[in-house]
Amino acid sequence: MFPPDMAMGPSCCFCTASQRTGRSEAQGPGAHKAGGEAGGGARTTRASRRQARGLGRLGSQSIQMGCSRTGVLSTGGGPEGIWDKEVLDTEYRFSWRYQLWEFQSRFHVVAVDLRGYGSSDAPQDVDCYTMDLLMTDIQDVILGLGYSKCILVAHDWGALLAWNFSIYYPSLVERMVIVSAAPMSVYQDYSIRHIGQFFRSNYVFLFQLPWLPEKLLSMSDFQILKTTLTHRKRGIPHLTPNELEAFLYDFSQPGGLTGPLNYYRNLFRNFPLEPQELATPTLLLWGAKDTYFDQGLVGAISSRFVPGRLEAHILPGMGHWIPQSNPREMHEYMWAFLRDLLD
């Protein structure tokens, strides 16, 4: 079974104007990832996929971080926000289109393609996707944009990174909004004790193999990904043909699947994980009909938190893709959670 979360989905953070550091290495819209346009098979659909992923008048730029370059998409003139990329979650900055528009009136919101995604550099070596390197990438984006603190918002794989980031760099995260994901140490312990969750994640073991996952996922013009994204129960509800093409665009580029899959190939490097205490004030949203993660994970997450720092909600009738399937409800919870920061 191939779930929709095969990539690091975007996450987002907002930084108040008073938290500006004055440092910024952002490049103009003309900066781009080396490699040029796509070549090879499926050329007839790539032009439409490129067109479908447009997001109107949002500002696009890239940030140079050492030897690598990270693409960002921003909107709004208020405090700064940053949305990270997930790993093979078939989500990238396009998947935050509703939140980018919703919060631009009060925040400067930035959607980020982490390494391996979209306009960011995509090294093919699996050693380029270790957790330490991914954490440093997020740190460099925040500081590179000129901010010293943020509100980090993340879904699925991107949320896994956000959980870790709040532990690695607690001073950089003022608050978090997490959707449909548990910290890796919680997920590890829960899966060992609940065999049902273990079997829901069996695809992870296939993704450890070299080249074969890329071959399977790209067959018949990425039919497995298409089926996963449009599935009646497990896919994104009401996904239009243009939106589907937008999601497939980056994966259809040469080597476009290897970067996201390399996140999975690094997954077991740090196992077993020690329990970690969680202290960053966090809003956790969980769909009651999520077919990929047990509701019991919410209780397991709560048990690791410093009392009073977690606000968790299990949302009736909602599935895994809340940022896209139920943006209005998600926005209501987010505005309430952030209200005191806007006073």
C-alpha cells in the first residue's frame, strides 16, 4: 500500500516583525535549481503540470545556504511565516495554497521547498538527507530570511521534521501547529505496541531499497501516485485534474522521486530513539477518519508533553489531508491558537 505521505510535506512558520535579525541572503526570482527543464518520458504532460502549479502573485525566491539553494514562496506583509517541505508526502509548497492566502493579512507567510523538492537543490546521494542536515536547512532558512523566531506549521512528514526541529532548536520556535503526525520517538514506541499501526506503515520498508521504488512509482506516468492522491477514502477530497497535475510536476522531473525517497532511506539511522520531553506550545489537529495514523497516537503524544503546552483536537469526519480538505476548520483553530500573539 502506498500512502499519500511519501514525501516531506510543507510546514510553515510565522515570525513577528520584532524578531527580525536583519540578515537575509535571499536571491531574486531568477535564481533556480540547476538542471534545466525536464527531459525524457511523459513530456506531453509536463507543460500542463508546470502551468497547474502556479500560485498567482505570490513572491518566489531562493536562499543560498552554504553550497545548497532552497526555494521559498511568500505572501503577506505581516510577521514572517515559513512552511517546510515534507518528504514524499506528494505535498510541497503548493499544498499550502489555502493557508498562504488565509494568513497573509496578518503574517508574512513563506512556503519552503526543503532539499529534494521543487526549486530547491536535490542531491541524489542518500547521505545528503540525514536528520542533522535537514534540521540545519530549516535553521538556515529562518535566519537567512532575517528572523530569530518563528511559528512552525507542518503536516505529516513535514510535521515529523517540525517536531524534531523544536527539540534541536527550541529558541527558534515560538509555537507550532502540527497536523496528522507524531514525533518519531512516539511513533516508534507506539508502532511496537500496536501492530495495526505497524502494518499501516509497511511501505516504509519497500522505500529502503535502491532504484526499485523510483521505478514502481513512475510506471505508467506515475499511476500509483495518481491513484493514491485521488483514492475515495485515502486521497485528497475534491482534488481537481489541474491540482493533481500540480502535485505530479516535481516528481515527474528527472530524479524527482529520489530526493523524497532518500528521506525514508535515512529513517532508521537513529533507531532506537530515546523518549523526549516536548515543551514547545503546540496545536495538534488530527482527523478522526485518518486512514494512515491511529487516533491513539494523540494520547501517546500528550503523555510526552510538559503539562499545559499541548492543545490537541481530534476532528470528527476529517481524514489525513486537513490543510487541503478542511482548510476553513483548520484556520479557525489556528486563529484561536495565535490570537494572543496578535493583540
